[in-house]
Amino acid sequence: MRKQLAETPPNLLAKTRKFDEDGKLKQGCLLVDHTCDVVTATKTIIQVLSHDLQRFFKLTEEQMPQLIATSVLAAFCHDIGKANDGFIAMLEKQGKQAIRHEHLSALVMSCQKFKEWIELATNVDYEIARLVVAGYHLKTAVRETTNPRLFGFAQKLRGVNTDTVIFYSQHNYLPHPQFGEWLESLRKEFSLKPPDFDIPARWSFSRKTANAEYIHENAERIVEEFAHSLRQINRQMNKEDWSRMRLWMAVKSVLLAGDAAASAMRRKGLGLEDWIETSLDVCASTEDLKQLKKKYKATVEVRERNKNPDFEFVERKFQTETAGLGKCAALLTSCGSGKTYAGYLWAQKQIEDIKQKRKVIFLYPTTNTAAQGFKDYAAHEAKATLITSRAEFDLVGMFENPDDNTTDERGQNDYTADKELFALGHWDRSICVATVDAFLGFMQNSYTSLCLLPVLTRSVVVIDEVHSFDYAMFAALVEFLERFDVPILLMSASLPKGRRTQLHRKFPQLAFYPQDEDLTNLPDLVKAMSLPRYRISHSKNIWEAAQGIYCPSFLLDIVRQKLSENCKVLWVVNTVDRCIGIAQALEQQDAYCYHSRFLYEHRRDIHDAVVEKFHPDSHAGVIAVTTQVCEMSLDLDADVLITELAPATSLIQRMGRCNRKTTGRDNGEPGQVFIYPPPSKNGKPNHNPYEPDFFQTGGELLKLSEELLKLNRSELISQENLAEMLKSVGVVDDKNKICKFTTPDWVSISENDFRDTDELTVPAVLESMRDEFLRLKEARESVAGILLQAPIGYAKEKIKDTWVRLVPDETEADRYKYCKKYGLRKVEAK
């Protein structure tokens, strides 16, 4: 039961009480101080990024005063609901709050006299401000215990027995001094007359409570008003008028960033306005990118001259042509052709054309590709940063590889962000390399991504490996391109016809390069694309998996034969269980096993070992058995590829790991590719983990390749052939995926659904590492190295106060076990 505070507290708190060395309450703990900080931060962000925000959100000149006024009103009101007995009791560890404080803030804003008073303020869009405040903390959702008519708004929270909420607008029938200070600051901000009304101090979830505002009655009215506003905005959007929706999105973004900045600066004791301005002004110039390219070239030349003393780095024509593609473009060239370097040339030209410095953002679909892209390119700039869930772990020892140049200055730079600033620690970096989620996750209301939105508005953006995006990621990308204005370059080895069509329909200004007519001026690219790279063998024989049988046996014989010839063999399957099973079957051949169910530190060790064994300077045979994680994570060149049938884009990516060299093999031999169906299920190949219609595109690609080979009377396929065939593969309609951020809905929630995640896996830690996990968490150090993704059936209970589950490791009595060589696997019954 909640303990009632004996008296109205002398201070209204926004944060837990903290005291300085003199015993005085620290600045920022008081609600009025914190509110003042958030208002200041919000104003400063708009002032610093005024032109960027206007362009990014496509606001009109007339809307900019609205943006300022409405954001400031939302900043004033977003936390005022904290001035209640339950919230302060919670901070003092004396009880729980009965209502979410942002909902109480919206109730206060909705008092009729207050509404009439504040609507007199110039340029304020009251309803947008109230919508932002009501959904501010992204946690409003319908639950079993809530009134379904209210959609989770202003509902009584679990574990609270009292029906009454005391709002400290009054003290002994007079305005509470600090509430009065808040109200007076609001009045002065908008040059309003002194208020002649009182805000109710007593609210209740029960009609029977005397002299109290009945919360549900007010909530029903407010929800209906919200619904009316949303209908209006939807009607405007249906007529292609997104003006109010754009204002709503901009206010929400600015307020979230302003609140995060205000809280962070108080923790760090930094000057708020100076920090925001200084951090957001850290951008890359054309000269910075020229120097980065120069250092990259030097690094490549040092490495390559160990093998060829006469090697000289030369920019390829398609790379220099990419630079001139314009503000919105898509570069489609084969794996290993040099797209990333072209991306930096494009970014440099964009900054040159804009005539202003800009932050440069490179986005990748996975943590491994982001880390590799950071190491190879961005790390040549001291003010670069890596933003992934495992960045802190990956940066340790990144430049300690003995193959790297020992005089490389990258090893001397500090790329780590300030932990206490969380996402804001990346605001003061000129080049950001990240996973796509870090910056585009805001499309699904990701809080971390929303905190990075100020950086995004002042950036030029390059997004790589677009072909690998799942339905949800691609839907978010298309919506992002359509709704926001930022210089952007998409890069991909291939893109199915349906997705190209969707991009062109939704974003017609996107320029695809190279077109057929461009190829006549790109002889080096044409030569590389038209090189006969692959000899494909396709087995159509249906087979069934059984205990100890994870593939057709003849493939194991092929591997053993190829290894005896010192070939490098890459074997790719579609599920972890088959990956482990095949690797165990090839244990005598020292097969490497590589998939997603390893501790990250073990997975990274295996990754490094595999890349080293597949290095051109290594002449011994090697076999690596992997899942589809290799399609982007492993940058290697195999002599032989064995792969299960998969979607067309996946097959092309897997083949991109075979005979990868742009000039072909020195001996002229093509890469050998063996494709076979996954085990049958009801007489048909098991399509898991892919959607059936997406999976069947792989079969279509192989059928087209067979027809092409017959027509050309050839046995070999080029990357150009694959790209052309992909254009003819049947269109697979992407699923409809609603992007929460661009959808008018006051029910504002944040969920991890930027990707079509496998809901059957959960973040986990081995039982033997539980204590280490808790130690790292307590020390606020990275736990990435000891986490793994485990099937939910493998996992036990959650570790208290975390989102992480426990899984057994090397206990034979359990159904599942973990080891460094094979990862987490199911132990078959004997």
C-alpha cells in the first residue's frame, strides 16, 4: 500500500534527490529547474538546426514559428504531471505512482480554463503539443487491466491501492510556490495575462471521492478529442497535405532530444547551450574527406605492396561517376567492386555542393559489417564513431591485428562515446558508422534513434547492403525516403525487380546507377561484371533430415575431395541446427562452425580465424560451415561454394563470397557452386526461415540460369548474368508495415519491430557467466561480449531487473549445451 506523505513536500521533484558536497540539492532535481533546462535545450536545438529541421521535415517557412512555440509549450508541460504525491513518493522510495505522469500532464493541459488561456499564445498549436505530451514516453498501450475505450490513457497503474491522486497545484488552498513559479514562467514565455483560474489539486479513479476530478470522465472526453484531431489530420494527409503531421513529428523529435540533452548535461555538469551548439557543429568538410581518402589509399598501398611492390591505388571510373549522381541515388554494383569508396566520394561531392560542412552517416544492416566499414574507412578520421550494440566490445583491439600497419594512427584515436551521455555521446562526431537501426529505428519510435535524430537532420547518408533488408526494414526505408528530405545514397549488389519498382514509385527522384547506357563508359566495371565466375551445379533431389543426417551424403564427399586439393570451401545452410550438424560431420576436417548462437566474443574469434584461413596468402585447404549470417559478415573469397537453396538475393550474396576477385582468379578457374534443396517437409523443400514466396525466387533464378546456359551453350555464369536474371525474377510484394512515427496516433509506443525479428529467440547469457554479467551491468560496462541469441525454448527465467535470460552451458544432463566450437545447440537423445 502506498504511504501518503504527511505534508505537501517543500520541493516538487523531477528526479531523485541528489546533493552536492555542501549538502545542497543539485540543480536539475527540482521540477521547475528541469523544465527550464528542457525549454532551453529545445530552443537551442531549433536555433542551431533551424534550416536542417525545416528541410528534413519539409516544413514551410510559415511553420517555423509554430515549431518553436509548440515545442516550447510541450517542453513546459511534458513533466508537470510529476507534481503529484505518487510520483514524489516513488522518488523517495515510499510508494508508487497511481497514474503515468505524462497522462496527468495531459489532463492538466486539458482543463478548460487552462486550454482557453494557453490557446491565446501566438503560433502555438495546442492540440499538437497535447498529443506530443500524452504520448511522450512512448509507453501508452492497451493492457488487460485498462478500459478499452481509453486505449491505455490515464489508467490506474498496477500495484496501487489508493484511488486518489494529489496534484500539487495548491498548498493550503494557495498555489504551491513552485507550481506558481512554473505557471508564471509559462505566462512570461508567451506574454499572456496572469491566469485567473486554479488547476484542480484532487483527482480520483473513483466517482465517489469527494471534491475530486473524476479521472475517467476527463479521460473519455480527451480521448474523443484526440480521435477528432486524428480524423482531421488523416483527412489532410489523404489529400496529400502533411503539414500538421510534419509539425507533429518535428515537435516530438525536438522535445525528446531536448529532454535527453537537459538530463545528460545536468549529470555531467556541462553548459547546456554551449554543448548542444558545439556538438552539433562538429561536421566533416570536403578537406576532411579528402584526407580520409588519402589515408585510406596509403593504408591499402602499404598492405598490397607487401605482395606487389608496384601496386598503386587507382580510383575506378564508376566510383568517380558515383560522386556526381546527385542528392538522391542508388548505386548497384557487384560484391567487392568498391562501392564503399564510391560512397565517400559521393558524400564529399554532396558537402561540396551544399557548401556547408555536414555530418556523414554510413549505415549497415549488421554489427559486423558496420564494424568492418568503420575499421577500413571511417576510423581514418579521429572524430568518427561506431554506433552498434557491440561497439564498445568491437573497438577493443580493433587495430591490434599484426597484419595491420603498425604505424597506423587509427590505433591512437579514441572512438568511444561518453557512456554517461548514452546516444547523445555521438552528437559531437563528424562521421558516424552504425547499424541501420541506430538512425532509422525512429520510424518505429525507437527512443535511442530519436535521440540521434538531430544528427540525422544535419547529415548526408549512405546506406549499404540494401538488398539484405527484410520486409520491415525495407518498408521503413521506403517511408523514410518518401517523407523526409536528406541527401542519401543507397548501395547494393542487387535489388529485385519488385523493390526497384517500389522505390521508383514512392520516390521517383531516386536515380539508379549505372543504367545500361552508362556501362559503355565503364569498361573496367563491365569487364568485372561479365567475367565468367561461376560453374553452377544444381541438385534437385529431395532428401529428408533425420538424426545425424543434415545434408545429402555426396556433398560431404565433395568437401573431403576439395580439401585434399587445398581448396577453400564455404558451405552455407539456412538453419543453425543443420550448420552445427554438418560441421560436426566434418570434425575430422577441422571444419569451422559459424552462426548466430555464439557468445559474441567467441563468434568474433571464429570470424577472425575464418577470414585468416581464407586469406589469399594461406594456401591450405579449409572448410567453413555457416548460416546466412555469412552473406554480409564474412568478407572472404572461396574456391568452392556449397549452399542450400535460398531466396534469389541470398543466393547472389552467397556467390559473392566465391571467386570474389574483380579480375578473376590467376589460374582462370571459375568458382564452383553446388546448390541443393533444404530437407523436405511434406514433399517440398523446407523454406524456413524465409517466407514461402520469397524462398521460391531462388528456384526461379536457377531456372533462368539453366535456360541462359542452354541458350549461350556455356557452362559459366557471370555477375552480369545474375543481375539481369534478377530483374526477371517474379515480383514478391513486400508486406504492409506501418511506421509508427509517420502514422497519426496519439497511442505512442516504442517496440523492437524495426526488423522482422525472430520472436523465437531472446538475448541470453550462460548460467556460468551470470555473476560476470551482473558485475558488468553494475559497472555500466559493455555486456555485448558475453551475450548470445538463444531460442526461447533453450532459455530459463530472466535475470532479475534485466531483459536477459539464462541458458545452460556445458551441463550434459541438460537438453541443451554450449561450447566455443559449436555454440549453443540441442543435445540429441541417445
